[in-house]
Amino acid sequence: MISDFLKHLFPRVVLERNLRLSYTFCLGGLAFSAFLLLLASGMLLLVYYQPTPERAYRSILFLELAVRGGKYLRSLHRLSSHVLLVLLFLHTLRVILTGAYHRPRQLNWVIGMLLLLLCVFEAYAGYLLPMDQLAYWATQTGMELLLTAPWGHALRSLLVPDGIGQPLTLLRFYALHIVVVPLTVLLLSLLHFYRVRKNKGVLPYL
């Protein structure tokens, strides 16, 4: 799988006509590039962020006001997340409009939808981390909406064991945002690219 993933990123041969802009617009590749940019900027943000209710907001202020390039770095991370979601929605729309989810690509369609949902949840989990008023009320609204979904109460209890913005909840959102969800997205991306190469229908030069 890893070999196919690397071959997908760096193909041995590419047809000249496939380098032209087409209906695919390389939206999947652009989305993965945005994801890699998020990983890189996020790892730099980890150097300064402190995941406690008392220090989270102050660490963000310190990053933006006292660290050279800190405000740019945080803005880059935030804008990259917006770009990733936009590209994923456009990629999903392209797949729907071109019927690329039909046989034999049904499994890859499911994987792609899981990736979309995970990236939306990743953005939501990261929203609480600055611990400002916007983060608090946005997370609170999301948790109230979750209660209307099937098993919503159980999921809310798992995500918010001690209240929005409390130590254990912040720690769980932090762990989900920096480890659990990114690793899952990366592994599913490997599988997604592997399935693209295995199906070969979209890329005739593979």
C-alpha cells in the first residue's frame, strides 16, 4: 500500500495530455497537499500551545504577540484548514457529477466520504483549542446539535466528560485534533490512493 501511495504521488510516467487542466482539476492531490501543510504548521504550533484551560488562550496570545511569525503561522494553519475543506467538497462534487463512484470504485467512494467527515470533525475539534469566547460557544452549539443525532448523548458524554472548556474535555479534543484524527486521515489517504491505482480506470498511465 505504501509503495502504491508513493507511486501515486511520484508516477514513473505521466502522459502529456494528463498534465493539462481537465474535469478532475487534481482536486484530490491539492487537498492532500493542504493536509500536509496543516501537519507541518500544526507541528510548529505544538511548540507553543499549552492544552490547559488556564494557559491555552494565553499561549495563543504569546504566539501571536511575542513570537516572530507566530501570527502568520496560526493564520496559515487556519486558512489551510479552510482550503482543505473547500477542496474536499469540490472533489466530492466532481466525483458525484462525473459518476466516478460507480463500479468498481464503490469502496473508494466510501473511503472518500469517511475522509470528508473526518476532516470536518478535525476542524471542529481544533476550534475549541484557542479557548476564547468564539471557540467556547461554537463548541457548545456543536455539542447541542450532536444531542439530536442517534447515539448523540453517548457521543457527547465521550467527548465532553466534564463540560465544555474543562480540563479533561480540552485534553480529549487536543488528543483527537493532533493525533487520532490526523493519523486516521493519513492512513485512509494511503488506502484511498492505493485504491485509485488498483482501479486504474481514471488514470490510464498507471
